[in-house]
Amino acid sequence: MVTARVRDGRSAASPLLVMPLLTLLAIFFLIPLGTVVVRSFTYPADAGLANYVRVLTDPVSLQYAGNTFRMALIVTVLAVIIGYFYAYAMYKSRPGWRIFLLFAALLPFWTSLLVRSFAWTVILRDTGIFNQLLIGLGLIDEPIPLLRTSFAVTVGMTQILLPFVILPCWAAMARVDAGLLSASRSLGAGPVATFWRVFVPLTAPGAAAGAVLTFILAVGYYITPVLLGGPADQPIAVLIESAVQQRGDWGTAGALATLVLIAVVLLLAAGWGLLARAFLSRKEA
Amino acid sequence: MTRSIEQTVQPTKSLSHGDPERSMPKGRRAGFSLRWWWIVPTVLIVVLLLLPSLVVIPMSFSPSEILTFPPTGFSMKWYENFIEDPQWTKAIGNSFAVALVTSVFAALIGTPAGIALGFRRWRGQGIVLALLVSPVIVPPMVIAVGMYVTYAQFDLTGFWGLVAAHTMLVTPFVVVTVIASVSQINPAAADAARSLGAAPFTVITRILLPLALPGIISGMLFAFVTSWDEVVVALYLTDPGFKTLPVVMWDQLRERVDPTVAAIATILLLITILIMIVVLLRGRRRKVGN
């Protein structure tokens, strides 16, 4: 910077400006979370670690935990493959088509999650469009039961979380310096080598950020698995819900919630650098 | 394949010039993007993305409870049902009120935080930012259970309870969008104002806020839509006398397939598409203008 600074203008943006939000966040968000954690040790009063021991040795909660993380992993892998491909299609398209593809990626973002989960129940049920289409094409005679299966949850959650991968991938691709690609080509690399050895490494952080975000969000999903899944697809959130609503068992609910919270915080800590880079495109001073 | 040196050294930052294939002669470019193995999967993904949003349209006009394909007739009865049933109209009003108040609060407390985080570097910034955006990341069920037990102790349920909860959930969107727009501001503008005697408060109100306005507005839009659509926390904090639209929808969907939901979804979809077209076209015009 050449400008001689008589007074630093940045000082106007005092860090104290975060205090109102931080205070309210402490009262209305952190204290409630803290209460859940505290209850996991104090309900019943002499619980100590008993709730954790019970939850971690209970085959039911382990199975629900397995459901949650297995589904999150499958959905993340699918979303990254499909989302990266789609973002690359946007990158390769003409501007007009690119706007359309961006529109198609954003529309679900703005459509109610509840409505989309509901729409999948309509599409996938025995008399739904999907089975009608397969029967109409003569591929099957009897409708295949799709609703209340892992397939339905996988499709529904992948569709819902796809924009969270497409957008950071696309943002990373739009920033790629085309000169590097030209350089690679003119130095003798073929299109395939240029793609894998120049383009993919440059855009991988965007895809990784999308993957981290998708996985973290998928772990917390409740609505979609409940509406689309069968008994073997229900996530931990369902277990927390039933502990609170049906049994008033705050100890179990608290222990489960705390364990989920720990998992999410660890994931966030691991992926924070990637997320901050992809979603907060801050200009370095 | 050889390429001229100008293409290699061209500064290529803008989107429309970002692709080397693009700067090639027209025929070759078309050749690449028109391969079937490229188009077919893209079309399939577009179908996957749009189908759930669009399938509600034929369903909302179907005369029967069950959506048959192709549709067997045309009926507006689900729309009439929606307009005549006070349960739905009341829920829409409640949702709108909560989302509106929530997004205003989010802007009021999120904007200063975004300015502090985006315009200046300070120690501990990363931790504070992670803390501020954490409500988006923590599973909704965990938040809902915690708020349920805490807020109930202070009788904070219904409208104000939900506004408090949603404000926490959606403020991160305002913080992030304000950071993005404030970090684009040239600090020299603020330096000049300070040097010419402006107080820090004046710098914020006269320079930073006007320039951050697009970020604040898009953050509020995100905040509004997220609050409008939020189910899990709302299930815990609403009561029988005060239900929001997603809560009523959820009650209906758990019992049976109610095409009234499809009718409402269709109306919301049309509003969404209109807003998106306006936003996308405006964004495009701005880009062309530059």
C-alpha cells in the first residue's frame, strides 16, 4: 500500500462490535446447550457418568449412531461426486446455460426442506412417478417398494444437500487461473493430465469444504430420515427426541446430545480451515 | 495442440473468460460441451435437483388424494381448502411474523459483528467467528432440546420464544454475508475519512454500512427463508395456540398425504422462482455493467 496513513480507518471497526451478538448468543444459545450437557451428568441427581456408560453400551443407541454416520458418509460421497461433476459442467457451459444450471442448483436451496422430503414420498411410493415410469417402460411388472428404505433416505438427503457441495466447488472453479491450464497444455500435457494434475488440485479445497459441511449437516438430519426411511435408517436425533418426548429421560437425551455435539465440534475443528476459506472469501490485506 | 501466447498471459479473472476452451474458435468449443456422456448426466442431475420442487405442482391440482400419473383431472379444491381453513392461514401469518422480526433482529446484531470481523484483523478473531457461526452447524435436535428446557423455565415460548431461538439460528448468515461485502471495501476510504476528522461511528454509518448494504440484504433474505422453513426447533417452542407453517405441515404429513401441503408448496415455489429470477437477472446486469 502506497497511501501514507495518517489515521488507521480500520480502527473504526472495533472488535467490541461483536459483543451484542456474543452476549445474546451466550444467553439464548450457549446456556441451553450447556444445560443439555449438565443434565447428562445430573439427571438423575447422582448420575455422574452412568448415562454415558449406559448409552455407549446400549446396542440400540450404537445402532442408531451407526445409522447416522453410515448415512452421512454415503450421502457425502455421493454429493461430492455428483456435485463436483455438476460444477464442472457449469464451468464448461456457455454463460446462458450456466445461469440455468446455477438456477437449478439454487432452486432447491430455497424450497422448503419439509416440502422436498414430502415430494420424495410422492415420487417414490408404490403408486408414485418413479414406479409408474418403470412400469410404463416395461422394465418391471410390480412396483418396487422404495419408500421407507435406505435408498429413499439416500436419494432425498443427497438431493437436499447437493447445493452445499455444488456452490463451493463452483466458487473454487470460477477462481481457477485459466493461464495455468493453458500453460499445462502448451507444455505438452494432454487434456486428461491437465484436468487431473492441474485443475483438480486447484479446486479440491472447494470440494473438501463442501464435503465437510455436507457431512456435518447430514449427521444432524431428522426430518428427511423420519419421512423417507424405514426402522433401520433412523438417526440419533430420533432417539434424543423419543427420550425427551416419550420418557422425559433427560439423562439419556443429554448424554446422546453431548456425544453428537462432541463429534460435530471435532469435525468442525478439523474442517474449519477449509470451510473458512471456501465460504468466507476474504480479501487478504 | 498449440495455443497462442496471448491466451496464456491473458489476465483471466472474470467468469466468462475463465475457461481456456472458451477462448478457442467456436466450433471446437461446441464440440467439447455437446458430447452425450457429458450432457446426459448433467440433465439427470438437473432432474434430480428440480423434480422434488416441481412435482408438487401437478399434485396440487389433482382432484384425488392420491397423485396419479398422468393426472386424472383438474381441481382447485386444495387451494380452496388452504384459503378457507383458518389453521393454514393463521400458520402462514405466524411464520411470516416470526421470520420478519427474526431477520430484522439478525441484521441488527449480525451487521456490527460482521463489520468487526470483516474489516479488521484482531487476536482471537478465528475463535469468535467459529463460535458465532456454530448455530448453523450444531444439529437442530440438540439445539431444540436445549432451548426447550431452558426457555420453558422463563416461560419464553410461542412467538417471542421462537423469535429468540430463530435469531440465534439465522444470524450467522448475516454475519457471513456482511464479512464478505465489508472485506471488499478499500480501507483507504476509511483511512481518508478518519484523517479528515470523522469519528469511528461516522465511518461506520457513512462508509461501511452503505457499502455493506447488499450483504446485509442478502443475509436478511437467507435469514428470513431459514426461519420461515425451520421445523425442529419450532416443534419444541410452539404451542397449540401458536403454530408456524412448517409445524402444521409436519403434523399433517405425519398422519397422511395431504395435497393441501402441495397447494401451499406450489404457491411458495412460484414466489421463490420470481424472487430468484429478479435476483439472478440483477446480478447479471451488474456484472455486465462492470
